[in-house]
Amino acid sequence: MTHPNMLEIRDLHVYFRGYEGVSRVLDGISLNVGRGERVGLAGETGCGKTVTMKTVMGVLKIPPAMVPHGEVILDGQNVLEMSAKQLLQIKGTRISMIFQDPMNALNPVFMVGEQLYDVIRFAQGDSGTGRKRFGTEIHDRAIAALEEVRLPDPERILRSYPLELSGGMRQRVLIAMALVNGPSFLIADEPQTALDVTIGAQILDLLSELVRTKGISVLLITHNLGVIQETTERVYVMYAGQIAETTPTPVLFKNPKHPYSQGLLASVPRLTGGEIAEGIRGTVPDYTVAPSGCRFHPRCDYVMSICSQRKPPSFPVEPDHYVGCWLYGKEGGSK
Amino acid sequence: MEADESALPLEGSKITITSWMAFKDKIGRGWYRFRRNPISLAGGSMVLLVILLAILAPYVTPYPRHAGAFTDFSSTFQAPSGSHWFGTDEVGRDVFTRVIFGYRVSLMMAVVVLGLSVPFGVFLGLVAGYFSGRIETVIMRTTDIFLALPPLVMALAICSAFTPTIEKAMLAVASIWWTWHCRLIAGITRSIKTEEFVQASQAIGSSHARILFKDILPNCASALMVKITLDAGFVILVGAGLSFLGLGVQPPKPGLGTMISYGAQHLPMKWWLTVFPSLAIFFLILGFNLLGDGLRDMLDVEAEGI
Amino acid sequence: MSDPLLVVKDLVKRFPIRAGIFHRKVAEVKAVEAVSFDIRGGEIFSLVGESGSGKSTVGKTLLGIYRPTDGTIRFKGKDVTTLTKENARFFKKEAQMVFQDPKSSLNPRRSIKSTLEETLIVHKIARNGRERERMVGGLLEMVELPPNYMYKYPSMLSGGQRQRVAIARALALDPSFIVLDEPTSALDVSVQAKIIRLLRRLQAKRQMAYLFISHDLSLMRTMASRTAVMYLGRIYELAPTEELFTNPLYPYTKTLISAVPVVSEEERRMKPEKQSLGGEIPSPINPPGGCAFHPRCSLVERVCSEQLPDLVEVKPGHFVRCHGVTNA
């Protein structure tokens, strides 16, 4: 009964009610993560990456959020229809998450060991509220998990409090926690952003190696295109709650099609030097009065009349390469 | 100059923004969040109701003359009824009227005590938090000493050393109360002074006084508002406590604490003499606390010591 | 070559860590240790490094936000190490700063106008309120924002717009030198591109010198004429940017360049081979002896842990502090 895709998001809309009115944050996004596939979700601040992730993990607060339309199929089950208990069960075992800030994800008043034991015990159906069982099996698994993320002296780490560890070590602990129960799907939200360049590079290398050898499906959410390039196979570019483009990762960097992807890529400063482009004119829209049709149209250099009237579907331009832009429509958008 | 569209608002770039509009927007947002929080709305309504009743006491009470030294021996110790909602006391005065006038005294106490202690405490807190080193040590250790004295005990000492009056009680409480505000503001100042906007003001050469009052103080405002609201309840409680012990409001002035203390002598038979003033205090303090909690949520205040 | 605008010599900044009731000094954070460099008028000089390298502390110490523990700072030939009343006045007009996070560098309780006016009031630039308002409008136009934005509060602006306001504040006194402390690291790339272009336009128009502090090497490549690499409070390599990227000598510089996530094939080709870099960045409270990088360096020799190498000019303008390079 395994579903072909690990994660399938179909035409997801998420709105928020607030002081200014209703913010239409996600405007019909569709996204797939195949089994064993490493997928990137790239976008800038406020494009809806985090809301997407929260919806997938079932932690969206409803209300103020609303999901008027759409489905999120995680491992064959619709997240939006799951009970809290079911959700917790799959989150603890089959799905894992790595967060941006390792400090916020660890509880500062418990030792690393206790938190890691809890994660292991949870998967064994033990809620951990009873008396503490320090089975050697749990201990051994914890040690193995820490060794796997190459933390030196795992015995000492188990007895440390999160504050005694450096940022890089904390992130390694979180990776160990995320992988200890052998999940089949991992969501990583900017796992290197809070870390220094050299430390972040180490973490990314480690993470890519581990998921590759274990065949875990990954959704990596980040604003850093370099990270996307170095760790993913396929990428979705998101703009203002719409998917602009999806393509195998190397293609995006050689041959971006959507005007937004092009503008974004031209803004990235290069190690080889040279001028960077002027960026993209305008600013990210206010979601309460989001532009009609293609939300990028007010900032687009190639804007046509249809762009403001209808939201473009995903047009195939090459195998596996879809662009949500009327420029690539059959009639070139003449309708 | 070349036009850079990045700077212009997306839609309707013709919109002129005025300071009035910006102000209205701020108020609008605040009111929106306040309105959505049933706790603060309830607390705010309770406090507002009491304040209105107290201000309009001579007009809304059925027997305004009963607020003072009035006697009507034909109707002493009457149980609550349609004409006397809260009953009458040992000299025939309407308890409801006296409770409403008692609110006047209680609120006055809160206003005077906080009016004296808050500015003093805030100023010392700003100075202590901003200038670290010896100044901070002196101010904070002095604060600690004062903190070690419970306000009620201090007030008892002062009031019993002289003839007890409500004014002296207020002064006594105020002389202790500033310490809380000093500690709170010092803590906030210590964290705000490391913010980059303070360093930015230092970099352009602003004076210490300008930084303290233009950069740091406005950023304490939310926390201060919450603290003052919560404090108002506590000050009223202390005031009532003093009156109960006979060191605050002196008869025939109606004080809620005084009324409870008199009523206690007639318990349990003449229960209304105690119960209604007690409920009145309870209602007002609950109102202030709910309002304070609501404000805290609304203004996102996370500070130590509130 | 003309006289340097700013000369920093042996700058030291240590922060005491105090504890206990008597605030006794128990340790020191050695944030900046004997840093020397100079910046010419109209130049973009950059300091790169990771957290704990002391790069921001250098910037803030230069502008008198922190008091230097030791060393001298000369600006236009005047000693501005300790800001006495009269040279503080002169120096604060000439040297300004743009901070990293525009969220925290603008006071959330002040309108944009109030923030920008502060400089004009403190230095008594304008005669009256109306003139000030006109000047604030002019400043906003200079950073390509509509003048009526002065009535807004920081929370109503986007990150890029806030950073423009912060730049306008730095420009208010028409300085000849600006310290840019990671001015775009909190921004998205497309916004960063716009801010960077704005900064370059302003620099060209007003002949200002920038000290650009950053951890983003790719960005420095496009911005700076000379780059210095800092690690745990010291400069370990300093060279013209072009030279530093094409011919890095110090092992840490190589590691740093190789760790940058890149987007194109050309970039990948120019990256030095990825060095397996073990370990974490040590704490500046208790940095390793000798060359501070030695515990993480793959080419470490015995001398590295015993003796701090000197900063040696190996090619014209290319300085490096490494036993492995200078002894070879």
C-alpha cells in the first residue's frame, strides 16, 4: 500500500485572518517529493516556505489559519484529516524534522541524553511519563546515533546540557535525534543558516551523506541557492505563495526559465567576482491585497495582459521542468 | 535621481502617508488585538465600570449623603433589599453607597502611590541600568534593602509612629513601592542598551540624556503599562489592609478595608456588612489583574519581574 | 599613493568577564588582538571572518562605541583613539556606521523622521523644524525612498527599506568613512543586490571609504578592493581581493573559500579543494596558543602551536601570518 510519493501537496491554499483582513498566503501550491528523493524548496522571506512546512507537519494553528482548498498527502495519508494522535505517531517515527536554530529545538533544562532517550522510547510506544527505564539497548542506540553524526566522546555528550555544546554540536545532536528512529522522510528548515560558514558546510556535508546512504526522502527548505545547488536533486522555486518553477537542480542553475528565478539567480554574488544585478524591482506583495493572476506580474519585465488576469498553470518546457509562467504557454499567452 | 521602484509602494504609490495615519494605524492594531482577547476585554470593562462609578458616585448612588457622618437609627442593620441593595450598617447608612464611595478612596490611593513611586523608580532604574559600575551597584543595593521591607509592615511602622491618616499611609506605601519599578526598568534598560539602535545613537554622538529618554524609555513603555496595571490592584489591596488594621481611612470616611473591619464584628449574622465590601475589593483587583494579563499578551511584554 | 584616510595600529579590545558580588574580573574575552591596517580615501576595505573573529568589534571600536584597550587609531592624521570632546565632534561627523540588523538598529518606538532627525538635532545642523523636515526628506530621497516615508515606523517597512533608512542616517552628516557591519546579511539576495548597488552608487558619488565587515566571501569578491581575513581576533591574511581569491595562502582562507555554497560551475572550479576541517571555532576567552588556527589546520607543524607567526608581506600588498607559508 505504499504510495508512490513520500509527500504530495495538491493545490494547497492557506489563508490567515488578521487585522488587515484575510491574507492569502498560499495560493494553490503543488509539490511532490518522491521516495528517496532530495527536494529543495527555495524562496525568499515571506514567500510561504514556513507556512508550507507547518502545514505538512500539521502544526498550523487553525484558526487564525484556514485551509479552504487543497490536500497534503504524507506517505499516503492526508495530513489535514488526521487526528492529533495519528499525526504525533507518524511525526515521532516515520517523519523527522531539523530546525533552523538548534538552540530553540532543544530543551535547555534537560541533558542531551534524556532528550535523546525520550525520542527513542517514543518510537517504542513508551510515552516516557512512567518511571525512567535506562535500558542498555536504548543507551546503545543513543551512542550509536551520536557516533553516526561524528560527535566525539558520545558518552560525555549524553551527559551534557545543550548550553554546554557549541552551535555545530547542537545541530549534530538534532540530526542524531531526527535520524535515530530510522525515519523515511526528513524536513530540514534552513539547517545551516544559524551556523558559521565552515561549520554550516560540515553540517550540510554530513546531512547529505547520511540521507544518501540511508535512502531518506528530504525536503530542504532554504533561501540559500548555493545550499540548494549542493544538496538537492530537484528544486521548487516559490514566490509569494505560488510555485514559480520546478526542475532538476542543475537545470535551474544553468537554464532558469521563470523571470523570478532568473532575477533571483542574477542577484547572487559569485565567488568568481563580477557585478551583481540590480535585483528584482519592487517588493514582495502584501498578502491581503496580493496581485491577481500571476503574483509576480507587477515586478516582471515580460508582463503581458493575461498575467494579471489568470494564474498560469505549470507549463512543461522540458521533461521534469515545469514553469508557472504564461511566457511558456502554448500560444505564448496570446489568449 | 533615477527612480528606483523598489522604494515605492506597490499599489497606489500616490497614497500620501501622514503622521496622523501612522498613528491611527498603530492605535487600530492595538485595539484589534485588545478586542480579540476576551480576558483583557473583561478586565478592562470591570476597571472602567468601577472608575466610572467612582467618578460619578454622587449621581449614581441612591443615598449620596450616607457617604459621610450620617445617621438614621430607624433603619439600622437592614438586610439587603430593593431599597438597600447591600443592606445598611449599624447607623443606618446604605452599604452600596458607601462601597461606591469607598472605591473613590481606593482608586485615589492607587493613583497617588503610583504617581509618586513610578516616576522615581523609573528614573533610578534607567540610570542604574544604563550606567553600569558603581552607580548601578549603589542604586541596586539600596533597592534591595528597601525590597526587604514588606510595604505593609513599613506602612504600619510609619502610621503607628504618627497619628494614622490615609495620606501618611499613602506616603508610606509609596516610599517602598518604587523599588519594584526600579528593578523592572533597570533590567529592561540593561538589555535595551546593548541593542544596536542605542549604539547607533552613540555613534552619531547623542548625549546620555537623549539616549535614556528618547531611545530607552519609550521601549520600556509596554512593560511599564502592564506593571502599573497589575500594581494598581496590589496597592489597593495594601490600602485596604491598612484600613482594616485601622491605620488607613478613618471613619466616617468610607474605606473598603474599614468597612470590612467593622463588619467583621457583626459576623456571621450581619454578613452583608463584610461580604459586599470584600466582593467589591475582589472585583476591582480581579479587573486590574485580568486587564494587566491581557495587556501583557497584547503588548508582547516579556520582562523579568512583572 | 595618497595618505591613508584611516590608520589602525595594534588595536586591542578585551572585554572583561566579571562575576561575584564584587564584580571581580574572572576572565577576558580577547575580541581583538593587535590588529593593524589602513584604509585609503574612497576605498572599500573588507574584514571577513566567522563568529568570534572580532570583525564587528573592530568596527565598533573604531567608531568609539567600544573603548579600545590598547593601540592607536588615526583618522586624517588626527589621533582619535580616545575621543576627547573636540575630536569626538570632528570624528563623528566624518565616520559613521550601518549595522547588521535593521530590525534592531532602528528604534521601533521612533518614527523614521525622529530617527533621522536625531543626528541633525545633536549636531545642530538645521535651524528649525521645517528645515529639518526638508533635510530628512532629502536624505530619504538619497537612499531612493519616498520622502513621505518619514512618518512611518520601522515595523511598517520591509527589511530592505529599513536598511535604506539606516544608510540614510549614516549619510546625514556627509561622512567620508562608513563602517558597514554586515549590512545585508539579514536580507534576502534580491534585496541585498539592491542595497549593494545603492551603496556602490553612493560611494562613487560621494567619494566615501567603506570598511565592509562580512562573513559572505562571494559578496566581498564583488565589493572590496582589499580584503583581510580574521580568525579569533587577529588578521591572518590581507591582500587585494582579486589576489586573495585566486591565490589564497593561509589554510584557513582556503577552507573558508571552499566552504562557500556556490551556484555555478565556474565557481566550483575556482574553489580550493575542500579541506576536511575538524573541530569547532575555539572560544576567544581562551584561544589556542601560537597560531590560533593550528588545532583545525591540516598542515599543522610543531612550531604552529608554540609560536605566533608574524604577518609577512610575501608579495606586494599580500600579507600572510603562517609558518607553513613563510618558512617554505
